[in-house]
Amino acid sequence: MKRLLTAFVSCVALAGAPMAGSAAEANKELKMAYDADPVTLDIHEQLSGGILQLSHMTFDPLIRWTKDLQFEPRLAKSWERIDDKTMRFHLREGVKFHSGNTLSSEDVKFTFDRLKKSQDFKAIFQPFSDLKIIDDTTFDLITKEPYPLLLNAATYIFPMDKKFYSGKDDQGRDKDMVSKQVDTFASRHESGTGPYIVTSRQQGVKVEFKRFDDYWDKDSPGNVGHITLTPIKENNTRVSALLSGGVDFIAPVPPTDLDRIKRDPNTDLVTMSGTRIIIFEMNQKRVEAFKDKRVRQAIAYAINQEGIAAKIMKGFATPAAQLSPEGYQGHVDGLKPRYDIAKAKELMKEAGYEDGFTITMMAPNNRYVNDDKIAQAVAAMLARINIKVDLKTLPKAQYWPEFDNRAADMMMIGWHADTEDSANFYEFLTMCPNTDTGAGQYNAGNYCNPELDKLVEQANVETDRDKRAQMLQKVEQGLYDDAAFIPLHWQDLAWASKKNVEIEPILNVMNSPYIGDLVVK
């Protein structure tokens, strides 16, 4: 799917769909099974696929991506360019939060300020200097410099209810507090403008949702009134739950069960080429050998990406040698996986590590497709160049705190650039870690190349598409030459449902199904 950035700097206001019309009668029930449930109700606590999926269910963004990666109006009904650093947005009038409060520019400003404070989101909003309120339904998003991805970032703004999240909770803490370590008010309560309200939640057991009676989008075809989301970690159990009729909709579908679902006359399978990259990061602060580029390159040569994609992923993945998938501006056509055991051993010997060394490795076991099996395979491949791996896999909820603490020498992470742009990969995964700006937030390898970072920063203010592509491709080539990380593959996407659950129209490459528009026959 081709990524188009030309619309990102458009000066033309886009008219939104009117709120007039009658909503579909929401009387259907849906039983969903994901591999994990949301770890929090605070949509700013963690930047992850699960939280973005929850955000689209319980909140609404200013704008959102379409299937062909254009923008469509949501809470913002239109927008126009004021100058090279300013975009003006116009909110829909009369939109209600779940609390009954009415959406205004004050809520958007409150949300913007909170995003700037969020550990996970502040890097995305670092280019922005201000959100200026014009009136109750008009505001300006202002960037420090000309910024080509302003509208991309706006897809992350899911306005929160300022009145609901103001004041103190029963522990005496500020209700707007964002924290990964503390059980906050926002992690347990929500008031969004989205199609669904959370009615009950048992972490690791189930989440119950009901349709919001005052939902603003009266043109939505969605007719599901009640949703039960159940986390089912085991792939076979999740697929069996669908085939037996226990649930109506599952994700992800493991590659080993694609044919099984295709053969079932009562289910539909939807697949899509993905853009989520799966990588391993090598912590240079924990392992002296990882500071040597030759050792990192040796590890890159020791990993058989094509073998992993063929055998473990059953062909349901695209072997990768870089972060940027085809179609992204940073993608370099000539970069291919470099599996070569002889070359890997030669590099280890040249670096003085012919006899190898021992490292620790961590990976999740319920976040990415076959994540634990992939980690086991990588560990076995490293043994061939005398790197002994002490591998530990953990459930998603336990893994992320360990990842944040950089608790192992090599750690797995998957990343989908929800901005649909190469720079997003670099900002989070490869830039020199900086706690003040949020750069390198997920750079668990502590890799640092200031020259490449400077190119990324230049690209982030370059609105000429061709010049920007050249900069990003130079970054991608530099990361490859440095063996900054170990790329594995881009994970393909698959969902399955009962025949009467029309999931195809609500699915997208961002893997954030727009459940509010789901139709059940």
C-alpha cells in the first residue's frame, strides 16, 4: 500500500460528515478475544497497539486514518493551514463525553498538555510549541518549525474530559496524573467521546463495554450494543473459541491456523500485509562486546530471517533488513537480509570474541505472533557463533516493566509507525536516549549515533518530499551499516470472525479496528 504524504501539508479544509441522521439500532452483542487485554484505561500511560485499540473504542481522535492512509474527520470536522507552523482545527458542536460534559477546545488543550507530559507520547509532540484556543470549538496547533507530519500527530489526540479528570482522587492524587508505576485515577476510570463505555474490568479476565447512548456519530453503521473482550493468550485456545462459537471475533490469528480457519464454512478470515517490524535490540551499556560494530554485525549475519519467516511464521511475514517497509519514505530497496554463518564467525574472530560470551535475553510470549518461538530460534542461531543465551519469556503485562528497566542484554520489541512514516521508527527505536525529550524511549540497546539523529531532525522540518526521502534513506542505510539492531520481519496481520460479523470494513494496517462502526448481521 503506497504511503502518501502530500495530504499532510494540505492547506485545504476538509469538510466532515454531518452529525445529522439516525444511528443504527445498537442491539447486537459481540464477544471478542484478543491475545491480551488493555493493561490500563489511561490512554496516555502506554503507547502500544492495545492502548490505541482501546482508544478508538472509548475515545475518538480529532482525525483518523482511512484504509488508503488518508485522513478523515472525526471530532475535528475541518481544518486549514494558517501559516507554515500553524494548523487551525474546528470541532464538531454538541459532542458529549460519557460523563455528560460537552466537548470543547479546553478539553483538547487539556489533552495536548497531558500528552506533552506522558513518558511514552511526549516525543511525538516534541515538535509542537502550543495549542492555542481561539474559541469553544476552534483551536490552533502550532509547531516550533515547519513540520511535515502535523496531521499524523493529530491522529494521536483523543480528547479527554477535562472536568472529569480534574481534582483529587480518593488517595489525594491529581486525577490527571500519568504514571506507569502508580495506580492512578485515569488508569481505573474513563470518560471519552467514543462509541463505548467501559462498564466493568477485571485485569486479565475480561472487559465489558456498552454502547454510549449519546454517541455523536449518528451516521455510524455500527449496531453492536454490548461487547465482552476476553484475553486468550494461547493461540490454539483462541482459534478454538471462534470455531466452537464461543467468541465472534479474534485477533491475532496465528499463521499455523490460517488454513484451519479458511476451511471452516462458518468463519471469515481477513489478512493484510503489515508494517509492524519485529526486532531485537543489543544493550551496549550492559554488554561491552555490543559496543563493537563487528560483533553487532556478526549477530546480524548469524540470524536467518528468511528461515524464521518460512518455518516459524509459516510464510505469514516479510523478512526484513531495515525498519522501513516498502512504501515508506526511508525504505532502501537494496537492503536485504544478510544471513551468512561463515561471515558471522569471521567477524567474531576479528573482534576477538571467537570463543563467544554469555548474554541474557528477554521477549514477550503473548504480544507478537509467535514471539516466544522466534526468541527461542534466535537464541539457537546465536549459539552457532558461541554466544550462549539465557532466555526468559514473559506475558505482555509483566514484560513491559522489564523492558522499561532494560532488564536483559537483548530484548525484543515490535514497532508499527502509527504516523505511517519512517522517522517514527528512528525517533523511538534508534535515536540517542533522552529522557527530557522522549527520544529513544524504546531504544533498549542504548545505541547512539548523533550524526544519524541530526539527519532525522532535519527530515522532521523538511517539507520537500524528495529531499526528505533522501535524508531518511541515508539514516536507514547508516543503521544497517552500523548493525544498530537486529531486524527480523514485518509481521503480517490477520483477523477472523463469524460469517455474520462484518469485520473487513473496519480493519486497517494500523491494527486498530474501528469497532464503533462494526455491523453484526
